[in-house]
Amino acid sequence: MFNKILVVCLGNICRSPTAQFLLQHHLPNKTIHSAGITAMVRDGKGHDMDKTAREIAAKNGFEFPKHEAQQLTRELIGHYDLILVMENKNRSHIANRYPEAHAKTMLLGQWLQQSGKEIPDPYKKSEEVYQHVFELINKSCDQWKTKL
């Protein structure tokens, strides 16, 4: 079924690593990683998780391990059964660039409302925005736990 899950956002430093670590918490028997469409990578080394995203997670009782952003590639996509994205534009990007992955790509917020809910990018916004995004991601991961 869906034993290998890839979570995708834009930079792979805020939303997708948060979702990765929360899904790993909820689904410890699944293989879960994350990547970014335009991953924050410099000199071949991916950035760690955004400082504010990490702090908000800690305020909510989660200590996440070190993270290294990675670029989304066709090879990476081929290793996963399910790809969870934050926004419809992420899904469209994957459909256009990697059409073979379109059928296995869904919104992380798929179960938050009838037609799915996008999760906005909190990067460089207020702590309140980060908190709101954390709550959306946590609710989404909790829903996916019941579906998988």
C-alpha cells in the first residue's frame, strides 16, 4: 500500500520537514522523507529546518532531529508510493514536470475539508502564522494517520 511517503513543499525547510517529523511520529512503521521544489541547498549541502518552525514545534511539545533540505528529483519521486504536497501549485508543478507521479500526489490537507485545504507558506512571517501552519500540519498528519 502506501509504505513510503514523500512530503513536498517549496524550500524544504518549514512545512515539509514539520510534516515529515509529525508523520514519522504518527506512523513509525512507514518510511517518510521530505523534499523541496526549490530546496534551500547551498554548496551541495541542504539547509537545516527553519529556526522559527523548529521553535514552534518545540513550543508544541515536539523536538525534531537535525534536517537537511533536499531537492525534489525524478529519481527521488520514483522511490515513494505517496507524495503529499502543501498547495495545489505544488501538485501542478509535479504533474507538469513528473507526469508519472501525478496520480500518487495529494494535498497534505486533503482531509481537512471536503475539497482539501492548502497549507500556506509561513517562511519569514510572524510566529502566529508559523503556529497556525503548525496546527494545520498537525491536524493533517493526524488525519492521514487514520487513513493509512
